[in-house]
Amino acid sequence: MTKVAFLGLGVMGYPMAGHLKSAGHDVTVFNRTMAKAEKWVSEHGGRAAKTPAEAADGAEMVMACVGNDDDLRAVCLGDTGAFSTMSSGALFVDHTTVSAKVTSELYAEAKSKGVAFVDAPVSGGQAGAENGQLSIMCGGDEPDYARAEPVMASYAKLCRRLGESGAGQLTKMANQIAIAGLVQGLSEALHFSSKAGLDGRAVVEVISQGAAGSWQMSNRYETMLDDHFEHGFAVDWMRKDLGICLNTANENGASLPVTALVDQFYKDVQKMGGGRWDTSSLFKRLQQL
């Protein structure tokens, strides 16, 4: 059993923390909205803390899954941040999708305090978090990853170290780049089928068994055809992630023309009022053109 603090109880963090408790770990949770932390405790047990510092005090491992760079800095730094009370030798695991820049900054800050830091963004969405079937891509020092991996196994189907600090975040960027193109391609295929007078479900039944098949096709085509987008990974968050990808590409010289184009398509979806819709709402944009 590991004494763990979990910071951030959103659609991902809430079930992830629950899996940790179910696996037998001693879990203290923090959320900006205290009522949500108290609700989690009423369902799972454990303890709710009022600040990240309180949650992290005495913890062997602190996990975070918050919104963006600024949110991550807020739960790590300052008088109420987790780093202020973490003991030398403790380990911080960041599941947030953030920039490699903030990862580098916080890795160095943690190191100066004798705290280990592993960047470990996840893929698999809300369903993956709820079912304990997330893919976790990690960066950091090998011994620190080795300590974190058995604990992360509580909610992972695959967990791998890709390299030094920041490698996890860079791999997550590659993940989001690949997804953006896939969702647009699927949306165009379904849109084309509709315009051609074909039965979209029958089309997918056939093409999903060949080279066109993908997770997005298998898990999203029905809701896309049903015009249902009130679920899944929100467009607002995808635009945040794609912004990180495009900024990093500007720094390392990568060419991402399709990613840049799809990012603008998601901007159109936001203008339609779909910021909280699932990323598969690119199909709805095409249907309304």
C-alpha cells in the first residue's frame, strides 16, 4: 500500500483516484471545489484535503490531473502547493496534458527540493479512466518511473517510459496530432456517404474491417450519425492540446499542416457553441456547411 495524494477530480481524475483506493492505496484527494472532494470520499473512503499542500503532506506519491499549465503550477507551487510539503524522496506524477516547457520547469523545481517528478499524460478518455484502461506515456528518470509504474497500474492497460523528462508530454502531442487527422477523416467519410445516399452504418460495418478501421471509427461513428455529441473529450480541451502541439512544432521545426487546419475546424465548432461537445463534432460542422 502506498500513501497517495490525488489532485484534481475532473472526469478523468475522479475515477482514476477511485481505482487507486480500490487497489488498496491510502488516498487523500484535493479538488478546487471541496464539495466534489467530499463526494468522492463519501463514495470511496479516504480523506479530502483543503489545499494541495495539505493533501501532499506525508504522501509518498502525489498524482495530479488538472486542466492546463497554469492549473498545474497552481497545485505544485506556492505556500499552498504540493511541493511545499512533499518530503525529500517523495514522487510527483503529473497526468495533465501540458506543455513540455512547464514540465521542464516543474521537474527542475521538484529536483531542487529532493522530489522526483514524472510526466505521465494519459490517453483513453473518460471511458478509459472509468474502466481502468488508460494508456500512459511517461517521461522522467528511470528509477522514478519504476516506482510510479506499479501504482499507475491501478488504472492503466499500458504504461511505458519514452525517455527523459518531457518525453511523455511530447508523446501525448503526437497522440493528439494523430487523433485530429483521424477524426476529420472519419467525419469526411461519413459526410461523403450521406451526400452519396449511402447508409452510413452499413458503410462503417464494411470499411471498419479493413485498413480504414480505427478506435475513433469503432467508438464514435454511431453517436456521430445520431447527432449526439454531449459526451467524451471536449473540443475546448482538444484546442488547448493542439495549441501546445503547434507551439512546440514552431520550436522544433516540425511541419503540421493538417493539424493546423483541423485546429481551425475545431474553432468553427466552438463558434457553433460546441466547445463542450465531443471532438467527433467535426462531423456536425460538415453537415451544417
